Amino acid sequence: LVAQLLKEGTRTHDARTLAQELQGIGGEASGSAGQDGTYLWASSLDWGAPRLVGILGEIAREPAFPETEVVQLRERTLASIQAREADPSFQARRAFMGALYGEHPYSHVGLDPAWVKNLDRAQIAKAHAARFRPDRALLLVVGAFDAKAVGKAVDQALGSWKAEGAAIPDVTPPTAAPKPAVVIKERPDSVQTALVLGRRALPEGHPDLPALSLAVEVAGGAFGSRITRNIREDKGYTYSPYMSLSKGLAAGTVAESAAVRTAVTGATVTEVFYELARMGAVDVPADELVKAKRSLAGSYLFQTLSLDAYGSALASAWLMGQPAESLAAWVPKIQAVTAADVKRAARTYLAPKTFTIVAVGDSAAIKQELAPWME
């Protein structure tokens, strides 16, 4: 919420004036927050870079958080929460992360409406003061610009910025992973089951990530992956199954998600687990492995092609404690993975017996479908 409000005015410029200032240099700005950090991003034409740095510094250090904007954000957020609460896939994801991470901050998916209802400007300002500190910040400037002029602008905008008080402690790794479980959430009169199957995986920078990334790509990450072909193309159980691999600073998560007809809930789990077990037992054929490598490498290069994307990738690497050189090293690491590496990663991190199953829908019917995994 702090990130969303940053550009809505500062102590010396209201939101309209800031927008006009940015418009005058062909620029824009926005803020966002993830589980490991907050991003404040802005861009402009090359000749406007010094002024852009000044605006960015002002937004970061002196946001006003006008009461009217806080109220409007509160109402928008409550409406968004209400819409998401009606989505069974969101409910399943929230229950899944809660089952995996318990009280750890990574368990948080969405906001508590009771807390949002009481949100006020003082809470926003307090959160900003605690989290926006020069000793915890990176300024990254990417593109064509006058380095001397930008350096001077940085000194003027941020040179006097001082940290005050104790910093918020770093997020610690979660405690030992819980035992695999079956979690069922009731959604009355539902004819579908929202499924999430998965487990904790690896933090950013772990040496097994390239092999696990390829294992996930082959198993369920690509549109033509094994799980997709099995439960979408061959069986018709679902329309858009997808396996994801997230990599946080303290831990990572691997999850297969699908919305299926209630009557095939158990059959879907059986087929997903069959494909995952096969990944850990049999080498991926050479042509399938080459295809997966091309897909991962190509999408990675494409995603870092633009200046904005490249800057975001550099910032994310810093946030995850990785050197800038890690960006150039990723594709060669992917290319160096062997079929044996993929099999080992799948056997270690995609073993069905280690997966938690979360299902949202008609609980009575789901319990019957998932009975073999609840013993």
C-alpha cells in the first residue's frame, strides 16, 4: 500500500504537479512491493535523466500520503479483496502458502479486510519511515545518460539522506518444512475443485535451481509440458493447468495449479503425481530437454531485453543477494544441465510423497476423491 501511494504527492508537489513534471521529460513512475522488497521505478527520455533522479529522490524520501488518497486506496483495496475472496483459485493459493509456511511472512497471500478497514495515514507513514532507508536501498540507473549530470543530481537528491533508528530485521529462513498434508476448504455448491499441489523448494542462488527449473519446465511449466498434455489434452480434466517455481530470498516454492471438475479431483492428482514420479525415475529424452532449454533461455533473454526489464532484473538480483554477473551466467548454467541432473532434481524436489495437496470446493465430494492421500 505504501508503494502504491508513493507517487500521489510529496511535501512540496501534489500528484498533479508530479505527473506534469514527469510528463515534461517524457517520463512516468510507479511503485510495487513483493515478498522480499519494495520497488520504486521511473523512466524518462535520456536528456531528462537528471530531473528524473530528483523526482525519484523526492518521491522516495518525502511522500505526503494525502488522506484523500489513503481513503480511496482503502476503498479500492477492500473492493479488490472482496472480488478475490470469491475466486476459489485464490482461496486455494492462500491455504497452500499457509500450509507450507505457517507463521512465516511468506505465508501471507492477500490482505486482511479487517486490518484494511482501519487503515489510516499514520500507519502508512510509519511503514514508510521504517522501510525506506538509504542503508537498505539501491539506486540503479540504466540507459543512455550524462553520467556527470546524473551523478550531481544523485548527490543533490539523496546525498543528505540519513538512516534513523534501528532497521527492520531481515526475513529469516522458515523453520523446517511441515509434513505433507491434505487441506480441504469448503466452497458450497461448487462443481469444480481448485487444486494446488506443491512444496517448499529453493531460495534464489541455490546451485540446484537450473536443474530444478528445467525439471519444472518439462513437467508442467510449458504449455506443451507433460502434465498439460496429460490432464488437458489427453484427459480433458482442466483447461489451463500450470506448474510454477518461485524463488525468494529465504525460500522458494514449487506448485502445480489446476481447476478441475469435482468428479475428477482424485484422478487429476493421480496423473500429476504419475508424471512427477516419472520425471524422477527416467531420463528426459534429448529432444525434450533441448526444447525445454530453448524455452527457458529464450524467455529469460526476452524478458531482460528492454531497458526497463534489464534494470528490474539487476535490481532483483541485488535484492536476492546475487551479483550482477549472475544475469549473464543463468543461460550458460541452463545449457550445462544434463538429463541426469534433471532426474536428480525431480527425484529430490518433485517427489509426490513430499507434496502438500490443497483443494477448494465441495468438501464432502473432495474427501472421497482424495481419500487415498488422507490415510
